[in-house]
Amino acid sequence: MTRLKVGVQLQNQHTSYADYADAVQRAEAAGVDSLWNWDHFYPLYGDPEGAHFEGWTLLTAIATLTTRVEFGCLVLCNSYRNPRLLAHMSKTLDHISNGRYILGIGAGWFERDYTEYGYEFGTAGDRLRALGQNLPKFREFWEREVPKPIRDIPILVGGGGEKVTLKLTAQHANIWNGFGPPETYAHKNAVLNDWCAQVGRNPADIERSVTIGFDELDQCDAYLKAGATHFIMGSGHPYDQHTYTKLVAWRDAHLKG
């Protein structure tokens, strides 16, 4: 049986580092299985000029502030880092965390990040093609790294594009992260299974995660039926534990049942 897991995405906006670090430690103590942030340079909502911290640097903080949880970025933007550099950074973080890091990655979409930091935004097709070119490179680079990663670093691909993103997921990912509502998630999950059949991949080799909001807690059973086994809830400052301890309790009730 696939293990049921829950996580929390602690959004790195409108916060202080002290509050963020405290939230990380409280979330691990509350019993979540995974911790996540995001890879943006500006807030996604609220004051667009509000406080914001860079995601990758915070991943290193999460690694040193925790001892048990797996963690990663939901998701890194493929456009912002050379794949060889990202592989080396990932290997390093894998060692810092003693094998708990997950490489979450996507094609990118937030135009302000691109334009204000000098990256070429291009088209959605351009960004997807670049992701497709880089995904197979990470494991090639890890094979050449000295020292090698502690574990076979899992790759999570986020997104629901049926023609390209889910095909890339079937080809290269260990984890797929999608969104709801449950009926949409079930459809995308079926498309991913179809792609697995076409590329010769066992669909059971790809863990299925879903990002949910606090207002979707009553739909967890529906998401489970739709194929999700890893439930990740977003949490913004002030990081009220109430937003994810109910998710932990739901997981525990299912595990006991």
C-alpha cells in the first residue's frame, strides 16, 4: 500500500526570517511529512512590494532547522538556474540534510520575476521546451558528482499540461504535483497514467501529490479517491498551525483505520 503523507508549503512572503524559522520547526513538531516553499522573488498576493525571501536559500535553512521531514521547493523555476549548477546545489543540499531533499521543478510562469531579474520570459512553449531539455540532465550530472548524492534525489514535477508537462512527468519524475478540484485532479491523474503506458513507465513508480487549501479539507477523501497520496497545504504568515494540524489528524485517522 502507498504511504499516505501530508505536507505544508510555508510561503516565503510577508514574513520575517525569525517567524519563518519558527514556523518550520513548529510544522515538523506537528507531525507533517514534508515542508515546502516557493521560487519567486516577489509576493504573489497582498502588497506586491511586501517582504519576501529567496526560496533556495531558505531551503538550506529548512535543512538545518529540521531533522526528519523531507523538503523542497514547490516548485523551482527551471529558467533561473543552469541545470549543472542546480544539480550541484541539489547534491550539496542532499548532503546537508542527510538525504531529505526533493528537487521540485516546473517550467515557470510569473512574468514579473523574469522581467525584473533580467530573465527571458519567452512563451509557455519556450519554457516547457527548456524544462524538457533539462530534466534528463540532472541524473546525468549526479552520476558525475563527487561526492555523489546520499540518495537518488527524487524529482517532483509540478503542473497539469496534458500534452507536454504530464508527458515529461511520466518520462522523468518520481513525484507529480497537481491541483484540484478533485474531478480535475482525477482526470489529470488518468492522463498521466496514459502517458506512463505510452513511454513504458510503471505508473506506480510516480508518487501523486496535490496542493490544497484549508477550505478543501473536507475534500481530502475525494482527492484520495482521485489518486492523491501526498497532500500539501499552503500556509501564509502568520502560519497558523490550525491550517495544517487538521490535515495531520486526517492522515493519522486514515493510517489507524
